[in-house]
Amino acid sequence: MSDLATARRAELAVDLRRYPLGEPEAMAPVVDRARAGLARDGVAILEGFLRPDAVAAICEECHVLAPSAHHAITVGTPYLSLPDESFPAGHPRRSEVRSSLAAVAYDLIGSDSLLRALYEWEVLLDAVSLMLDRPPLYRYADPLGALNVAVMGEGDELGWHFDQTDFVVSIALQSADRGGEFESATRVRGDDDECYDTVDAVVRGDRSRVTSVPMRPGALMLFEGRRSLHRVTPVTGTQPRYVALLAYDTKPDTDSSELLKLVRYGRLP
């Protein structure tokens, strides 16, 4: 398929009436709202970003890809690290949280995939760069991690954690029967204060700082998770939760470590 045809497929997948990508003046209010949400809450959600027919088509792709996803169960701290025994028992740096999910690697998503066409569409890259106010952005060079589908079935969850990247871009595709809710405690730590007491309270069940972030199928989400503690609640039921993860960075040629690849995908390229 030609680059032009691929771009046209991606363009047809987006609700361009609500989100006129590639039209700077028309997109300006969308960009402003996204930046305001990120500044206030560390998150911006573009509801109905994808058209319903595009969501259905990509979910069909996910049904085919899901059996090839690598499933991993990890136990670590909310800081995505091993417990640091230099801290006292019960400290968040020694707390353990469980995460369980499967990931479809980029190299398994075929060149004819609509999801892949969206990720590789320059117009979408430019729009995300503007909304995050980090132009220019670059797609990851990671042959496994540039684009993933996160598949979560019965018993899967993401424990409370902070991200190690400044932002995450995702598209909700299919909700689980029950559970699989995205929850966030916004900006619970700062640049100069880790706020360990607050982190500990959230991990132990304090809900006073926690909000549920709606992730309805078709929504594009921009999330700054380095300062916001967040999780995905346990999934139950037979219908899996599908979320596409689109990896971008402010630097070109970004790749993941071999250890991360082995944990997340069970293999190296």
C-alpha cells in the first residue's frame, strides 16, 4: 500500500469534524484544551477521537493479534524498581505492587494494519506534538516497543506506579466486562518533594486523592505519569481490555533496554 493510501486510511479513521488534524486554525481550540488539561490534571482526553467504525476495525485486528501477545506478571515498587532496603520496612520504596498484562509487540502488527497506519501518520504525530507542547516529537526506534497493544484479561491489573517517561499517548479500543478502570492520584509528588506519606497512603487504600479517569473506546489520552501515581484496576469477565500505546519521544532514535524488552515481550528483536 502506498504512503498516500496509508495516510488516507488513517485520516478516515479520525473524527475530523471534532478534531480537524492538519488544520492549525481549526485545531487551535483543541490544542488549547489539551494543554490546559495537562497543566491542571496531568491528563488530556479527546473523547471520540476515532470514529466508531475505525474502533471496530482495529478491535478486529486486536482479536487476531491477542493470542500472540506476551503475558508477564511483575512485582516491584511504585517506582518501577526493585525494593530498596536502605529505606525502612513499610516505606513506599520498599512497597510491592503487582502488575499483570500481555503486550503485542510492534513487529507483530502488520503493515496493512489500520492502527499502524495511525501511528505512522505524520499528521497525528504533529498534532500530538502540539497538544503536549513538546515539538518536535519522534516515533520510537524500538522495533518491539514503538507501538503496542496492551491486552488485559481476567485477573490482569496494573499496580500503583509512576511512569519513567514524561508522557504516555494511548488510544482506548475495548473495555473489559468489569474492572480495568484507569485511576490516578494527580501530581502526588513534585520535583523537589517525593511526598512519601501521600504515596504510602494511596498505595494502602486512601481514596481522598484518587480519581477515575474515563477511557471510553475511541478516546485518545495524553498522560503525564511521572508525577501522578496511577493504576488500572483488576479486570474480570471474558471480554479483554484493549489499549493501544503509541511511543513518542522528544529525542530521535529512542530505544528500550534489552531488559525491558525481555520482560515485556519475552524476547529481543
